[in-house]
Amino acid sequence: MGVQALYDVLTHIWRGLSPLSNASQVLAWIGIALIAIVVLYYLMLGIVKLLKIFWRMNIKYLGPVLLMLGLILIVLAVIIPV
């Protein structure tokens, strides 16, 4: 099931890329890919920093932080539609 979904997405992307004849369209796709790489890099960097902060946290702050995280996740679950 998951492989079929991945196949559908990849074929959709390939169909979108196949009629490329303009050099400007190719450069635009390369630019989009580079921006996506930079965004992913900074996202991963932020996650690593967050995990380091969480790992070095004093034990007396761990409870309130986990409580706030739980409340945020509950609020998000209520706000996001099904």
C-alpha cells in the first residue's frame, strides 16, 4: 500500500517534469530543489539542537516541559481537522 502511494507520487512528479523544454523551467526546478535542501538542513539542525537542550535539561524542569508539550499536542489535535 505504501509503495503504491510512493509510486503514484513519483509518477505524478515525473509527468510534471517530462515536458520540460525550456532552460528556465529546468533552472527553476533546480532552484526549488536547492531551497528544499536548505530548508531540510535547517530543520534537521533545529531538531538536533532541540534534542540537545532536552537531553541536558535539569530534572526539575522536565515535568513542566513535558506537561506543556502534552497540552500543545492536545490543542493541535483538536484544531487540526480530520
